[in-house]
Amino acid sequence: MDYAAHLDTALNQLHEEGRYRTFIDIVRTKGSYPHATWHRPDGTEQPVAVWCGNDYLGMGQHPVVLAAMHEALDATGAGSGGTRNISGTTVYHKQLEAELADLHGKEAALVFTSAYIANDATLSTLPKLFPGLIIYSDALNHASMIEGVRRNGGAKRIFRHNDVAHLRELLEADDPAAPKLIAFESVYSMDGDFGPIEAICDLAEEFNALTYIDEVHAVGMYGPRGGGVSERDRLAHRIDIINGTLAKAYGVMGGYIAASGKMVDAIRSYAPGFIFTTSLPPAVAAGAAASVRHLKTDQALRERHQTQASILKLRLKGMGMPIVDHGSHIVPVIVGNPVHTKMMSDMLLDGYGIYVQPINYPTVPRGTERLRFTPSPVHGPKEMDKLIRAMDELWSHCALNRAELAG
């Protein structure tokens, strides 16, 4: 076999379809987020404003977070030195898990190196704990949830996105005595729509199923203390397992689950993705704990974030842009063509110093390629005006039909 030729074929297919992914090399400017420096391919540098980052609240450069990380780094050094079981559990990890358990009103929490790993490891381990488990998974669940469900070797059912009636049909068709779990998200990252949490909890109680919610795009930003949409809607107590991230609103890195003490203990004891992975560096754990602690009391920052998202959506709508608006902080503008999406992204970056990454298949369905904007409390009027002007000029330049796309 000509291995190189097969690699060429696979890569050429991406180029031909206009969905080859290009990394943009940037260096964020401490204390000036969303401003950063783009290191161009030709070796030159250009200032840019980041409009597609997941540091939703700018906490990655917050003084409280940086101070905690500096203190832990000076006290302990760089790495954790091992897995959680072998020398890699520190006071910083325990403090972080205590903060997270308190955030969600759960007995315990368990920290992973990423929310992807937390989803994958937990969902792939649950059938070991509940033999015969059937997992009912929303069709638009994140890739990490899909992978965890796929790898667990158990039965799975896929229900149409946010379709509670279809979920009921699937539940009714299975053995009432079989253990069951419903896995879904609170905020879906590509369209920014919300999962029907209360309706799913009602079904779970009716059919004696466990509930598993991914709050990755909601923790820190929704609820009176940042506990996510389930906290905002006063439903967290009805969720058995809550998954969250420390790499978005909290501005650091890592992921976690929060659940009952027995559930966390079982996942800790049986999940290979937790057992055999080096733990987070203490400095990262300290920074994350400081961020979680701070955001429990900073409702004003959450409100400014929602205000900025509302302003951006209103202004884009005013120009006739085909945006998707489900009321969340995520602002997708549908372009509908991978080549055009990449072209607009490149022109925004090169000509206007505005960085927004194109989102193409398979992340989103073909024909719904988009630019996905994530406004934050630190995107001021100057940055907003520049973005709106650039989008208006480029949309006309690319001859994209706003009305047709919006329809």
C-alpha cells in the first residue's frame, strides 16, 4: 500500500471541498483581551481582535485567576507529577472539586484534563456500573458525548434534536426494567439553542432514567452563581450528572462532572480516562478554583455578557444578516457555503484585523457553514462598530444574498 498517496487523497478531498482547516497563530495580549497579535505566514505581525474565542468572560486574564496561578506555581512548580492515584492529587485539586460540587449543589465533583475527556470517560464507563444500560442521546450532542456513547459497548438510542415526543417513543419501546440514561446539553454550541431540561427531567422520572447534562457552554454564564442553565431554571437538583468545563467561561482548562458522592466515587474508580491520565498542573487547578469562586458572586459580569450578545445580534439583524438567534450568547451567521465562509474569514482577518474562524462540515451540516461569533463583556463599542462595518462591506463584496440566506 502507498500510505503517502492515501494521505494525499484524504487531504486533497478537504481542500477540494473548501473545508481544510487552517490554524491561525495568535498571541493574546495580557490585560487587553480580546486583542491579540497574529503571526502571519509571511513572518510579519498584525494586531487582531478575537471574535471566536471560548474565553467568554475574559477570565483567562482576570487578576484573581492570574494571582492564584502565580501563587501555586511559585509554591509547587510546573506539573502535578502523576496521575490522581499516584502522587498527582494535591490540595489544589481537592479545593477545585469542592468549589465545583458547591457550584452545582452536588455531593461531589471529579476533575478531568478536559470536558471532552470527562464526557468520553464517564459515558463509556457507566455501562460497567449499570449492566444493560441504554443511553438515549440527543442527535446534536457534542462529539465527546457521541464518542463516549459509541465506545461503551452498550445499547444506544438517538432521539431527534430537542424532540421530547421522539424521546418518549424510544423510552416506551424499551424494556421498562432496563437501566436507562438520557444524555443531552443545556446550550448547543453551534446554533446556541437550549435543551428542554424540565421536559427531559419529567420523562426521566416517569421512566426511571438517569439524566446526564453537558453544561459546557453555560457554566459561569447562566444562573445566579454561574451554575449553568440547570441552575438558572432551578432544575440542577433533578440532574444526576452535570458535565462542565473550566476552559470557556472560567478561562483556564480542564473539565469535570458533579454528581452524588457514590456516582463520583464509582467513576473515579472505574473510568480509564480518569485513572490513567496525569492530573492537571496545580497552578491550573488553583486558577480554575479562583475563577469558579469569583464568578459565583459576579452577576454583573454575566449580565454585561448577555447585553453584548444581544447588541451584536440586534445590529446584525438590522443589516439583514442571516443569524441564528435562540436567545443565548452564541451568534452564528449562516453563510451556507464552505468556500465563501473561509473567504470571508480570511478577508476579515487580513483586511480588518478581525479573527473569526469558519465553521464547516462535519462540525455543522453541509449547507449551514457559518461564522460563529462569541461576543464578550470586553468587546467594547469600538470593536463592535468595526465588526459591523466589516461585515456590511464584505457581505456586499462577496455578493451574498442576505434575504435568500435568511429564508
